[in-house]
Amino acid sequence: MNTKKQLLAALGLIMLLGSGTAVAQEQPHVFKGAKIIPIAGQPIDNGVLVVQNGKITAVGPADKVKIPKNAVEFNMAGKVLMPGLVDTHSHLGEGSGGDASAAMHPDVRIIDAINPMSDTFKRALAGGITTLNVMPGSGHLMSGQTVYLKMRDGKTIGDLTFCEDVTNGICGGMKMANGTNPMKAAPFPGTRAKSAAMARQLFLDAQAYNKKIKAAKGKADKMPERKPNLEPLVEILDGKRIVHFHTHRYDDILTALRLQKEFGFKMVLHHVSEAWKAADEIAKSGVPASIITLDSPGGKSEAVEISNTNGAALEKAGALTAFHTDDGITDSRLFIRGAALGVRAGMSREKALEALTIAGAKMLELDNRVGSLEEGKDADFIVLNGEPFSVYTNVEQTWVEGKKRFDLSNPEDKKYATGGYHAYDGMLHYHAH
């Protein structure tokens, strides 16, 4: 009887170790023999990357990195490893933003509209993107609150966010826009001047509201009535939330910079189609620019003078520059190609690689976790079969926090990498049956 009890106890211990405890004691994974582009330093030939429990524990040359005992080893000879890509501007996830009832919806949260199990996120993984800034739509002067997502395997939006509190926490930035997008019939502004005036008034209202909150000194009976439409603006004014500003024309870029200077908030310029005209002003302001690269003509008239030289112009001026997809304007699967076109137009290879990774991470204030391969950072990386900017190179694997999320050799994953948009709406599955 005692022997039977001992056996049952041993089995119970094994089952316990095979559940939650095993996750905490995950075996180290070692990726050997690849050329590693850490972004934080020079490329490493015959490099070694060691990850455990979702974090990078070591990265460096093979003769300087100690291989842990009992590690799972992966032969990466002939491959290129680099950090997971950071897309600062995306619309994946099937979300929506404000409606036609107002030009500004600061209380709208895209987090409340995203489908966390959307197949559209597989486009990002197939393109090597591991971090996304998902925006509400840009047809408004202020479209609402964005959300920063990590491409984990999850069933709830909280499984994907960087923030822990998806109910009341600050989980992203604020989407604003100027130019033709928000110019419509009332209640939208009809002119560029009115657009700036409406945005200015909202920030003035937020300043007055913030003043009342601070005057209350935490006393409940002194606090003003809650105003959900002003609370995120207060967070912006207090430097806790970043404004992501959609703008295209030279004059609209300068208007955005004036508003930023007037109220002193953190801001990232997005699209900036005519950045080649305003590069010096952008650099002088200290505001970073997230740009998009297009490989075909068309689109809105205010972007008619967009140029693939934007990256080179911003680099020369000294402005922090990232690329984005604005998916579905540019397919997430082709994200690296956008930077390659920037290199073709004069941007340096080094800055273009940074613009896909660490620069975007800095713009989202997530560079302490993502954007480079460094000890202590999240184990987000991609495996390429060649140099990043070669037309013959493919993303073969995408790893998020030490877990493989995309594998081109897997037929199920491959259809999302090479199939058309029907790969994301269930039609391929329907036709297969």
C-alpha cells in the first residue's frame, strides 16, 4: 500500500512539473551559426543567440558565448537573424474607430474593437513584424486611442497588449490627423485653419480640466465631474500618452509641429509624404517621423509629391526615422521591402535597418523591451534566408518571446505568406472543403 501511495505521489509531482512549473523552467534555446544583426552593434558572423523564458540571455560570437547545459540547439548556418520588426502604424485586427457624430473622438479606444484572434495578424508574422501600433481609422481630426500589441498567440486582447490593465490602463497613444482626411461637412472642419482651431480648443479644455483635478489634491469632494473625452488628453499633456499625427503636405507637417510646440506633448509624425521638403524643420523640432514607402502611383492628392527619398532626407537632417505599413495601404508581408526602397533612394543600410526595428521601438517608448537583440530584452527575432534587403530573401521564421509564431516551411503558415487576401477571410479554407 505504501509503495502504491509513493507511486501516486511521484506521478502527481511529475504532472505538476509538467504544467505551470515547466513553463518557469523552460529549457534554454540556442540558435547557432547564423549571421546575427543585433542592431545594437555590428553584425556578428557565426553568431549565437540564447533565449530562455521569453528573454534573450546572451548574444555574441560563437567563441564568446557559453552554451548552457541541456539547451535545445538550432543550426542556423547560412541564415540571418535580426530583431522582430516594429510597425509603428497598422490597421490590422479588424478594428474600427469613431463615427460621423463628431470630428474628434479621444474617448474611443481601438482596443475595444479589435478581434484578437483575427487572421490578419498572420500577415504581420509572415512579414517578420512582432510589435504593432494599431490605429483607429484616420478619417477624423482625432480618431481615438491606439494600442501597442505584441504578436503573441492569444485569445483575448489582454494576451497581446504590452499594458497589464486593458480596462483603465494606458495601452497605446492617440491618433490625430490633419490635411484632407478630416475636412468634411459639419460637424467636421471644412478648412485646414478650422482643423487646427478645433484641435487647439480641445487641448485648452483639457488644460482647464487638468487644472481642476490638480487643485482638488486628491479629495473626492473637490474633484470635477469625470469627462472621459478629456481624460486621455490630460494623459497627453502629462506626457503619459504619445500623439501619433497623420500628416502629408509640407504646410500640414508644419501645422502639426506648431500644435506640438504650443502644448508640449510627445508626438510622432506619420506618413509625412513631403518630409523631403520639411526634413530640417522636423529634425530641429526633435519630433520623430514614421514614414511609408509606396511603389506605385495613386492615392490622395495631398500625397502626390511623396518621395522614396524621404528616408534619406530625414537621415541627413538627423531626425529619428522609422518605417510603417499602414496595412492595408502597404501589405505587412512586404514591410522589409519598404525600407529597401528607401535604401535604393539614398538611405543608408544601417539607418534603414534601424528604421524597421529600434527607431520604431523608441517612438512607442518600448525600446527597453524590443527593437534590438540584447541581453535582457524580449526574445523577438526573425530568421531570414539571406541579406535583409535582397529581393531573393524571405522571412522563414518569426519568433515572439522565444516561441515560434511563423514558419514558412509549415504549409498552413505558408499560405498566409504567399496567398492573396482570401487567405485571411476564410475563403481558402472554404474552397479546400
